[in-house]
Amino acid sequence: MNPCPCSYFLDTQNARTCAPAVVVTKYQKRISGLNLDRIDIHIEVSRVDYEKLSGDRLGETFETIRKRVQVARGIQNHRLSNIESSEIICNADMRIGEVRQFCGLQDEVRV
């Protein structure tokens, strides 16, 4: 959702064309309170230059991504190999007990 009618709210490259407070407030009130109550996270996203999106830079290769995924799955397999249940083969299968056991907040990383 754009926070103002001109879409340049907090834009560093374009000047806003709408009136600052009155128009923005009026525009934002058009959104139903019922809809806003269902949105838990609001994130301001800054502009991305067109050149960065359309450049000739190459991203990661499929093989590089595959290797990274394989390493992550290996870590999961090692972590979950000591669990009695054979139903749990990846992080997505963990129940609350495994989440508490392996995903607690701490300074060091368990493997």
C-alpha cells in the first residue's frame, strides 16, 4: 500500500506532489480499519533503482544454490538424527518439543 496518493512518501529521489498532513491522513483513512487490524507487520520499503533491477549482473548459479541447500539439509539431518521419531526429517516437521530443544535463543549455534 502506498502511504500517500502521489506514491512519493519518504522517497529520496522524487518530491512529493500531495499536501503533507491533510491529504495523507485522508488517504490512509480510506483503508478499512477491519483490514488494518489484520495486518501485524508494517514495513517501509525504500526505492530500488531501476539500474539495479535491470542490470546485467548475474545472480547465483543453480549449482551454487543447490550446494547451499544441500549443506543446510545435511545440518538438519545431523541435528534430527538423534530424535526417536522417524517422521521428522527436516525443520518443517519439528513439533513444539523439538523447536524448544533445538531453536532456543542463545549465544552459540548448535549443530
